[in-house]
Amino acid sequence: MPAKETIRAYYDAFNRQDMEAFFDLLHEDVIHDINQGGRQVGKDTFRDFMAHMNRSYRETLTDIVIMSNDDGTRGAAEFTVNGQYLATDEGLPEANGQTYVLPAGAFFEIRDGKVARISNTYNLNDWIAQVGA
């Protein structure tokens, strides 16, 4: 599957909250670079990360634009995160159902039609300003 199709399927599964399809698109040794955070390795670690995120946040991505290199091994996406902050995340403002709209992006490495690396980026200070007020 070419990079654009893999990335599109990844975000489609995310938006449907179809976690089985979402995780099927990941390599077993997937590398996940967390925005302003650390690096996690492995599908099981990513699964734990997403379980935490899905408890704390409800998000849908819109305005998705996907780009890729010619050989289909790298890609990027720009999108808008439309979210609701459901449960307080450690070290962040208290959650009480606040909504937010945030521009974001991600960089991908694709191997064998699966996501081998994803690096997410967004402006954390913008998010804090939206939910912390």
C-alpha cells in the first residue's frame, strides 16, 4: 500500500475509533515520537498510549492533507484536531469537558505498507491556553 493510502487508512481508523484497524496498520516495532515528549517503541507500548489518550481526550481530525515522497517510504500529514478534554492528564490543566481546535501535523516512515514511525507535532501552549482558561 503506498504511503498516502496507509496514512489515509490510519487517520480514517482513528476518526472511526476503530482501534483494531488502527493497530493493524502499525509495524510491531513502530516508533512513536510524542509531541514535546519522549520516544516509545513497539505496538504494545503504542496501544497503552492510545488507551490513555482515549480516556483523557475525544478527538476527530479534519482538513487532513497528506503528502509523500515518490518511493512511498515517507509521508506527512497536516490536519485540524477537534477535541474534548475528558479526564485530567497528569501535569496538565484540570479537565472539565473543555473543547479545543488545534492545528497539528505528523511525519511518517512507512515500511511494508505499515507505519514504522510516527512523529506528532502541535503547539502545546495553544492547547493549554484553550483548555486552561
